[in-house]
Amino acid sequence: MKVQAVARTGAALPSDALSERWNIAESTEFAITPGCEYIVFGITCVSGLFWYYILDDRNLGYPVWHPCALFEVKDGTIPSWWIANYFPHYLNERSGVSIISFPEWAADALFYEKLFDGDSAALAAFNVEVERQSSI
């Protein structure tokens, strides 16, 4: 799946995407470049909003979530190997999170944290996915 950035600030988001909890205000600048394409490595829905996990302009080595309203879908094909999952009580006792991504991520509620922390198995799985999607 590929998306193209159309905006980079919170001012382009619907009001329900602005959130003190997520530190997103109209003045928030996201590390994306309008006009550039990005590969989507996961899609999540949190509090009724969809987010794309992409390798943004900071080149952190792991994907970062960005509100989907900042993008236009260029190729909406979901990879055939991706799966969907739901983790209840992920954020708190009353709120869960949905994820659509490659199996290693979608099957493990802690995969993103492992990736962020530099876990070798998580990084290896992610790098396989980067290679796989880059060849499409």
C-alpha cells in the first residue's frame, strides 16, 4: 500500500483528530513531505481514527504512525499476506486497538514496542517486510 502526503500540519486534520493526549494541535508539524510517496507498513484504528505507520522523513529505522487525513492513497492494495487483529484493553481498561499489518506485527500486541526498543527479532521481521514491500 502506498500513500502520498498532501499536508504536514495538524491544521489539515479534522477537529476530532486534534488531541492533547496524542500531542496533536493545529500547529503540529509531522515529519512528512507533501507530494512524497510513502509505503504503509501498518494501519491502525485508535479512538475511531485511522492512522498509517510509515517510515517518515526522520529515518528512525521503524515506522511512525501518522493520521490518514494527511495522505492520499496512491495504491490501496493491501498486501495479501497481511492480517487483521484487535487487542482489547491495549490503551487502557476500556479501549483497545486494531491493527492490519504483516503477521509478526498483527499477532503481537507488543511488536511495536519491541521494534522501538531495537529487539533483534522484531527488527529482522520488519526489515523482511521493508524488502518485501519495496519489491512490489
